[in-house]
Amino acid sequence: MSPTTTHLLRSSRHLLRPQFPSPTRALAARSFTTSRPHASRLRQPGEPTGPNEPPSHISAPQSKSPLKVWPILAIFALGSFLFKKLVDQQKEQAAFKPQGPISVTMPAISNLGATTRTSPLWSPDKVTVIFVLGGPGAGKGTQCAKIVSDYGFKHLSAGDLLREEQDRPGSEFGEMIKTYIKEGTIVPMEVTVQLLENAMKASIEGGNEKGLFLIDGFPRKLDQAHAFERTVVPSAFTLFFDCSEAVMEERLLQRGKTSGRADDNMESIKKRFRVFVETSMPVVNEMEEKGKVVKVNAERGPDEVYEDVKKSFAERGVQPI
Ligand code: UP5
Ligand code: MG
């Protein structure tokens, strides 16, 4: 028990003990002894209990005895003490309240370095980036796999990197990424740009000396496009796979039977389509205005689509290895 508690308990015990002034103490003692002889028979209603007590129908004069004040003071003191303890306890609990998901993740995101630079990490002479865009299920991943084997590019899918980070044990972004992907919305760009930069560095250090990258499913929002080109490297151009929603929906539902992807279901697919039109198409449009878009019809079979890809690469001066 703390010294304060001990002290308070001691004072409350002191408060509870009746401290009669001596004449009152004598009176109380006398009342007790003088009422004893009457205790042997039943008192009649209204009969005084002792010689000093008036009958009950005569109202007693207001007592000024401290006997009635001390218990009230004692209760008040104890009450204040308990109230103070309760307030202190609540203050303590508030101080150690665990932080919610937003206050935990957001400062960490704002501390990510990639998007805070004022100039690009690499020059486009040293590192070649081709953005690969298209609606969900347009065939970006399928075509990238073909390009890699013929052209020697390193394929980095922003979606795959996010899913890897989501599943990485101990990731502070895992839960957040999971929610964004399920809802088909765009993960805050600081996370995605940082993941891409890390993967590009690792690839260059691991032997991708030419620095050739296909960045698939990115940028899907204007802020991502601007941040990446400002702080990582300006892109060479964007390869855009043009496909109708009906075709994409059929492909995704088919893939959903075995993919295990949390967003390959009708509800998520609809949301992804909407986000693509509202958020990602403005990126394609802006790139097009700059003359940096290569559009390919993606509604045909994979090989036919790839033939067109090869032609457009040749037109842009990109040669197979
Ligand atoms: N298929 C492919 N081509 C075909 C063809 N020509 N004919 C017939 N079938 C074809 O293909 C999809 C399916 O279609 C496959 O079964 C394939 O065999 C068949 P795929 O090549 O996988 O298409 P792809 O365009 O890559 O579809 P994907 O579903 O991967 O596209 P999304 O853009 O939706 O997915 P991504 O992984 O890029 O992103 C997922 C989520 O991550 C986003 O919704 C978002 O929440 C998040 N995200 C961000 O937040 N930020 C980012 O920067 C990126 C992603
Ligand atoms: Mg893909």
C-alpha cells in the first residue's frame, strides 16, 4: 500500500472514531446506564427510552452534537479519496491507450524516403522504365511475361509487390494493403513508390546492368505518376492495353476460380473497374498528351496481342536481345 493510501486510511479511521467532548461523553454514558433497568420489560409506543429522552411525539430539539458531523465528514473524505483515485486511474489508462491503425501507419509512411527527394534517383539514360497499363484483366501480366523473355526487361508488378508486402510477416503496412486491394482502391503512393524503388535497386545490384524495367499496373493515379518521375526516374513511355469491361470481367471471373486472389470476385471487380476509369485513365490521358502512350488492342488472343506489342516496340526503338 502506498504511503499516501496508508496515511489516508489512518486519518479516516481517526475520523470514524467518536471523539466526544467530555460533558457529552459523560451524558452518553449516563443515558446508557440509566436505561438499563427498563430493558427487562417491553416499552410502550411513545414511551421515553430513558429519563433524559423526551417521548417520541415531542420533537427533539436540534442537536449540535459533533457525533452527527464526523461520520459525514469521514464519508466525504473517503469519497473524495476514492474519486481522486478513480480520476488518476483513468488518466493513466488514457496515457497508455494503444494507438489506432491510422496513427501507427501514417507517420511511418510519411517517413518513407523515396517520394521526398527533389530530383530523380536515376537518369533515363541509365535506367529505362516502360509503364504497362490497362484495366484489371486486360492482360498486362501475360504480356509482360512474353516481353521479358524476348527483351530482357525486369518485370515488376506493383500489385505483386504490394501483395508480397501484405504477406510479409511483421509488415506494418500488411493490413492496410489488404483492405485497399480488397476494395480495389489505390494504396498510398509513398508505399508503392518505395516498394518499386527497393525492387529496382535490388535488380540493378543483382545484375540488371542495363537497368531495363517493365513496371506493370503502375502508375494508376496521377500523384503516383508525378512522384515516381520526379524522384525515381522519368519513364520512356507507357504501353497501354485497351480492353472492354465485358472481356476483362470474363477473364477475371475465369481466373478467380483458381487464383486465390482476394479481388477476383464480382464485387471487387466492379470496384476495380470504377477506380480504373475514374483514377487510372487520367494518367493514360496525361501521358498521351505528352505523346508517351503506345496503345494495343488487348481483346484478341495473347499471341496476336503480343505481335502488336513487338511492332510498337520496334517503332519506339526497343530491340529484342
Ligand atoms: N488472359 C490474359 N490475356 C489474355 C488474352 N489475350 N486472351 C484471353 N485471356 C487472357 O490476365 C488476367 C486473366 O486473363 C488471366 O487468367 C490470363 O490468363 C487471361 P493478367 O495477365 O493477369 O491481366 P492483368 O491485366 O495483369 O490483370 P490483373 O488482375 O493483374 O490487373 P490489376 O491491374 O487489377 O491487378 P494488379 O495486381 O495490378 O493490382 C491489384 C490491386 O493492387 C489494385 O486493384 C490496387 O488495389 C492495388 N494497387 C495499388 O494500390 N497501387 C498500384 O500501383 C498497383 C496496384
Ligand atoms: Mg497483373
